Amino acid sequence: MVGRVITDLKNVFAKSGYDYQIILVDDGSKDETAVIGQKAGVHVISHILNIGSGGATATGLSYAQAKGFDIAATLDGDGQHSAADVLKGIKLLDEKGGDLLIGSRLIDTQGMSRVKQLGNKGLTFVTFSLFGVKITDSQSGLRIFSRKALNELKWKTAGYEFCSEMLWRAKQLGLDIREFPIRAIYTDYSMAKGQNNWNGFNIVKSLLRRRIMELFGE
Amino acid sequence: MSRYLLLVILNTPLIIAAMMNTVVGYKLGHMGRRRFFFGLSFWLLIFAALVFVKPIYSYLFSNNLTQTEPLSLFDVMQITGIIFTLFIANRAYGKVDVLERKVQDLHQELSIKLSEKNNKKTRN
């Protein structure tokens, strides 16, 4: 699946006129992810240990920051985001400004199961309740970052809860958070790979702990 | 020797050490201002409670708010044990927090450096 994601990105960005680099972060996976990335000619960063999606995203963005990228985008490797949506987001940020642009799957929910909608809306509500960030999809992996966001935005959690924490940190830093509609592509593969609603409880628990610890200056 | 005095004597070094750790941690940049004030207030509160434990007990007892026996030697040892555990837990938490951040940064840096090396090799 990751091979197809890379091919789609290459096809779309080759015609975009942007000077781009595709970075694949392999978070200590046991499969052929890194080999596929290397064969496809993208820059592969392999984690020695499995850290979690928050840690993998931090590594990729840290590389982008070190290389002085003007804009960086993150997307999931399970194929649920289309390359066209990534390009659309980059163009939006480039032309209309903003620091952190979120690709929201919940503005147009076509194709998303009710269970997924419920889980994502629930976590979005938790994010709003705990951190006061008003957004329609707090868990989306498709995010576009300005250079300012790349330089300033840091978070502490390494698991899936980083999605909400990142928004919180962006709000604390006074970054301009915006969103745009995207269409999520659900296949059997992405359904199997994505987080299930039960994991949502772990995310809420971790976010709650983080919020309470922050009260004591953590 | 009064048991109340013994309680203060046994616990004062621990509380001073804990407060010193908090101040040093703050000065070295291992914690933020809020955590520093919280840590300092926490240990000061414990110290104040130990120093004023006798008047507090007398007040509670005379106002029928407690029926417990006055401080025994076992109570002194137990309270000292609890404070020692708090001291150790607080220290361990601080160290784990700093180490966790260091390991994460190291892992990230190492992965990026190795990737640059590996990607160069693949290109060649």
C-alpha cells in the first residue's frame, strides 16, 4: 500500500511545479516498508524502535525543519489520503496563509462508516473540551505545516494522542490553525490499519493525564 | 525526646533535600516555572504540617473533630516512611521525565543521521 501512496504522490507532485521531496518514516515496522520506500527512490528514515505515530511524525517534521523546507505535509501511509488532497492543502497554505492546515474528513463524511464518524467526532469533542481547540476533525493525519509551525511546534506524546496535543500546542503558541475538506479513502487495508474506537479510550486517558499534569507545570 | 520533635528532626533533611532538588531542577532548566512553584509549595506544605502537627492535633481533638490517639513512635516511623517514599517517587519521576525526553531526541536524531547515510549509499 505504501508503494502506491508514493507513486500517487510522485505523479501528482511532478506536475505541480513545486520543488518537493517525499520522506517516508518507517516506525520500526517488521515488514518491507523501508525497502519499498528505498526502491521507490524516496528518503527513508527508519526508527530503530517502534515509537508510535506521534514520534514518527515528529521525526519526519524534524528532518523537514533541519532541511529548511518552506512547507511540509504529513499523511498516513495506509492510503486513506489522496495525493490530490495533499497538493490542494499545500496550495491553500501557500496562497491563503495560515500555519497549520488540517485536512478534515468530517466536513464531507461520504464513505466514512458511522462508527468511524462517531469515534472521530467523540475525540474532536474531547479535544475541544480539554484544550479549547475548535476544529471539525482533530484526528486527521493529513496536516500541512508552514515554516513557522515547523520551527515552533513541538509535542510530548508519541502515540495517536499527538493529533490532539499538536493542536493544543499550536493554540498555545498562537499559530493560525485552519482546515479544509478532504475525502478519506477507506479500503479493507486502511480499515484494518487504522485505529479502532476502543483505542479512543486510551487516547482520552492519555490526553486527560497530560492536561492534568500541565496544571502542575508538567 | 518529644515524638513531635523527633518527627520534625527525622523529616527535615528529606524535605530540605527535596526542596533543593526542585530549585536545582528549575535552575538547570529541567522544569518550568509552574512546576517549580508547585514542587516548592508541596514540600513547604508538608514541612508546615509536620512543624504544626501538635497544635493541629490539639485543635482537632479539643473540637471533637478526631478521636485518635496522640502520636506514637510507630506513627513517627510510618510518616517518615511515607515522606521518604514521596521523596523517592518525586526524584524518580523527574529523572524518568528528563531521560524519556533525551532518549526520544537521541532516537530521532540517530534515525535521521542513519537515514542520510543509508540513502546516500542506496543512491550510489
